[in-house]
Amino acid sequence: MKRSLSSQVSRLVQQLSNVRLKEPFSVLGLNQDKNKSGLVLRAWQPDATAITVKSLSGEILGSMQQLAKQGLFELKFDTEQRFNYCLEVDYGKHTLAVIDPYQFTEEAYEGLATMSHAPENIYQVLGAQVKSLVVDGVSVNGVRFAVYAPSAFSVSLIGDFNQWDGRRMPMQRSLDGHWVLFVPGLAAGTKYKYELKDLHGNSLPHKTDPVGFYAEQYPSFASVVWDHSQYQWNDQAWIESQLNDKLTQPMSIYEVHLGSWKRKVEGQENQYLSYRELAVELVNYIKEMGYTHIEILPISEFPFDGSWGYQPIGLFAPTSRFGNPDDLKYLIDQCHQHGIGVIVDWVPAHFPSDSHGLAKFDGTALYEYEDPRRGWHNDWNSYIYDFGRDTVRQFLVASALIWLDKFHVDGLRVDAVASMLYWDYSREEGEWVPNVDGGNHNYEAISLLKWFNEEVYRQYPHAMTIAEESTAFAGVSRPTFTGGLGFGFKWNMGWMHDSLTYMQKDPAFRKYHHSEITFAMVYNYDENFVLPISHDEVVHGKGSLIGKMPGDEWQQAANLRAYTAFMFAHPGKKLNFMGTEFAQSSEWNHDTSLEWNVLKYPKHQGQQALVKQLNTVYRSHAAMYEGDYDTQGFTWIDLDDWENSILAFQRNALSSQESLFVVCNFTPVPRDGYRLGVPEQGRYRIILNTDSELYWGGNYDAGIEFQSEAITGHGRENSIILNLPPLATLYLIKID
């Protein structure tokens, strides 16, 4: 019997020392004594010399026998009644009181059985969940860890609390491949990772928690325990106000990269503003400028600054570059209390290959397609999620819902949708595998996107989703019950490309490209479009927005002013990247602040003043936004004046008789005596002129008020005479 016992102990010590134990609950903690009646308590404490067992109230229950010098101890009890206990561990030079994790088996498994019932259960069960128990009348606080790694041979929890030693806390494997452990004594702020061995017992790189809520930056990339229940929100009035029809609401979005919007210089340091500093400076600026929303480039945790967040690893964790999760909540809360909506970029299309992340997480392609023809994106050097695997689908949808749930964001803009929809996206013949029907549509991704949108709108009806989708895929912003993908909005990449191409032409040649500035209205009602002048248009050698404009300094500024006002008047919600509102001269650089210093010059002051006024006019005139997606909301007045590069159109409100009239002159030649057809007789007034001296314009005398004449113009029985300034856009309303 002694030889048999020694053999069993030796085998167990070897498994524990080499971290090759899948079911520590069966041998550690309190278990039935297999040799006789009663219970046996085993503890694994490497480097310990002695252990005393106590009740949670402090009563000594006995001293444990050291079975092996590596750290295995044992104590037998005659009772069959299980009890809770703590260990007083003597390490020679110091002692440590430990509430043994291996006695909390039920607590470790909590929630796993129902996790698949709803995607949000993923972040309510997995990751590091702060728990508070009452055991034998004693409060026991701790953290329950759970991670999915079905092909791992073993998983250990490592952190500051155990010297990052994988031997000390082996985790228990559930039948469905989750690894769990409840550790008393840990709390929010605790740093941790997972140490895994693959199916063959080979050690893998230490992994951050796929469902971690907070993480450190380079070089550790350690996950950090966070308690989401502590922050107290003050935005209920805002949330309730957003239960509206987004299609008929004003939406002027300021796209912002938090790391380079503005920085503080302290000595030689070029430091980020924190979330809480942004809650003052950014919020005040957005409110002053009159934007309705901000859209934040991805803030899910990411390792490489140069990816701008588009190579995320921690989909459930806001980046710690700017503070902790509650600091971000404070920023969003402040936005809401000042009437500003918050949209964040969500990146479900791909993830980077960094060894501490999701790639080959348990030694297998757990999150990615295994076949590189489906699972690897050459353009971005990143893995592609396996959109057909149920656990990945749950993971991704949950990673979207957490931003609406825990962070109260108002919308999710989904990046790179086109790359998800097509198997042959950016691939040559032979580099992709067709679907079951022989086509190039990724049915699995299409299904995932539909489910994602259904869950968002079902659970958070005040929110919205926006697709960055650059192809002609039908029904992106149409309901799933009609066969669409279910997004609320879609970026109009065609409008962006065509209109910028037009504006970059020398005005003398624009007449030959007139259709490029008008073509978007041909398909305007196919989708719920957002007009995006995004970060992608001012990087990678494309130059700044004002730098795209032709002509001398004055003409460049005039072109930009005319174009900006044209955009605000065109059907579709508006999105402009930071810096364009004051005509930043240089291309965007994510490593430095915007060029705020240029605002000492009148040219840049003028553009900023114009954008501020455009936001004011836009928000105060329903004709400019209510009918974006209704054919009654827009009417061409003068579509065909290609020779003079003039456009004229009318925007109409849906809730009233209000109309707004827009005339654009895209040449540097003033057009005196321009007859504009109007729908009825009366007086009309210019409410915005981009050539005004207020905006660094030439202040050409365009007049202010005009009495209509019973003279036909543009097929209308009444008309007014305007003097069109050069390179300018005018807004007019009827005033009587």
C-alpha cells in the first residue's frame, strides 16, 4: 500500500510540477478519501515548508503532512461533512494566509451551463468576474476566472499574486472546454494572464484574457481585473431621448482619433490626453462647434499604435493608453450630459498575429479559419475570424454588445464589412475557396452580421449600427426580414470618391466631369447613407483635405468652403474627420497632435467658423436632415448646367413646409444675374454664403434678400435673380 501511495503521490507531483493537470478539483481541495471513509484535504503550495488548516473563523483544524518537498501537502478528516477553510502557509521566512481556491467548485462553474443562451452571457460569465460570497457567515471576496480553450492540455492562472508561476494555480477543465477557477482574495486591479499547453503538452506563449475588461500596455500586455459595477451613470435622460427615428434626426459626426486629437507637452514628453481630460477639452470643443456625435477610432485594446486601433486584441477592453474603463465611461457620460452622441468603431473582420492574443490561442485555430485561403488577410497581415464557428460568433456579438451595455455608446461603426462579405476580397484567382454554391459570398459572415444587427436593435433600440462597406452589395442598411444585413446606415464611399475626384479637378475642366458631383443622387435611396470624409482620405500620401483642392491659397480655401457646404446640404448624414474643420494643412499623423497652431491664421479661422455655422444651420433647419432617405426630401432645380459647373437643388422638411435652397458655383468665375427657379412667389433670404468675409471669403456682393418674379426659371413659374460668388455655395430660405 505504501509503495502504491508513493507512486500516486509521485505521479501527482509530476503532473503539478510540469503543469499537466486537467482536473485539479479531483485531487486538490477537499475530496472523498478513496481508501477509507472521511475526507482528505490536499494543498499544492510550491516552496512551502508547513501548512496549518484553519476554519474561516480562525479555529485551528490541524497541521498538514508534507507528502513531497515540491509542495504537496495532505490532511485527513474523519467527517463526511464538507466545510470551508483557509490555509496558513509557512514559507520559512514568512507566512501567508490563503483561502484555498480549490474548495470553491460550484462557484468556479457558475454560469457556464447557461452561457450559450444569449451572447451577452459571454462577458457576464467568462473573463475575470469580481465576486462577493458569504461563507459560514464570513465575507469572501475574490475573482472567478474562466477562459475557453478546448484543445489545451492544461491551463494555469498566473499573475502578481503567484509570482507568474504556472505551477501554482492550475485551472479546472469543464466538459465543454472552458477552464475555470475562483480565487479568493483577488480584486479589481489584479494583473493576470493564462499559461497554456497545447494538445501535445507544449508550452504556448502567455495569453491575455480574450474576454478581459482591461489590460496593460507594452511590454507586459497583462490583463487586469476590472469591476464594471462600480461606475454610477448620469445619462438616463439622454438614453431616453434617443428612442427616436435616427433616419429623420440631424447627424453631424466628428470622427476623432483620441491619441492625436490634442496632446500635452511636458518637457520632452508628447503625452496623450487622458479620457478624463478629453471629457473636458474634447466635449467642450464638440459642443462649441455644434456637432451632434463623435465617432471614435477603435478603442478596443490593441498592441500597435500605428494600426490606429484597427488591429485589436482585447475586444472587450477599452485601451488603457488613456486611462481605465471607468475613465472612458466618464468621457461618454459627459458627452451624453452635454447632448453629444458617441459612436465607436468595432472591428470584427480580423485580428493581429501577436503571440499574446487570439492567434492559435490553445495551439489550434480556435478563433480563425484554419485554411489560410480563408483565415489570413495578406493586405493587413492579420487573421480572419471563423465566422461559421458558433463560439466565435457568440464571442464577436458579445464583444459588440458590451460597448452598448457597459459603456453606453450610442452606435457601432463596423469596419471593413466588404472584406467579410466576399471570400475573394483582395485575393487573386486560386487564393480563395468558393462557398457551397460556387460563389464568392461568405454566407457565414453575412449570417453573423445579420445576427449582430438584430441583437443590437432588439436589446438597445435607442442605438444604431453603421457599415463601412465599399461595394454594391445590396441591402446593407435594409432590415434582415426583407433580406438585408440590418445595418441602420452605410457609408457612401461612392459619393466620397466621386465628389473628391471632382473637387481635385482644375475648375476649368470640372464641366467635363459634372456627373461625378451629381451621380450619387441616382442611387441615393438604395441605402441609408452617411457621407464620409474620414481619416482614410488624409493619410498614406493622400495629403490633407485642403491640400486636395486646386488653385492658389485663396482658391484652395474657397474650394474647401464650397465643398463643405455642398456636403452639409447633400442628402445623407455627415461625417468629417478631425482637423478638416479648420483646414489642417498637413496630412494626418497619428503620432502628433493636430496643428492647432494654424488657427492663428485667418484662413483657418474662417474654415472653422464656417463649419461651426454649418452645424448651427444644419441642426436648426429640418429641411436639411429629415428627408435624407425620402424622395420628398430632395429636388433638383438645376442639374444640367455643366458648362458653368453650377448646381442648384432644394431640400424639404417632412414635418413642415420648410424648404432650403442650395446653389453651388464650382468655378472661380462670378455668375451675375443667375436666375433661380423657386416654387412660389415671395421673399427669399441668403442664410449662408461661403464667400462671406466671416469665413475668409472674398465677400462678393451676392445680396441678402430677394423678391421673386413671375418669370419662369428652371421650369418653375417664379424665380429670383442671384449674383453667384466665385467658388462658393449659397443657402437660401423663403422668409414670408
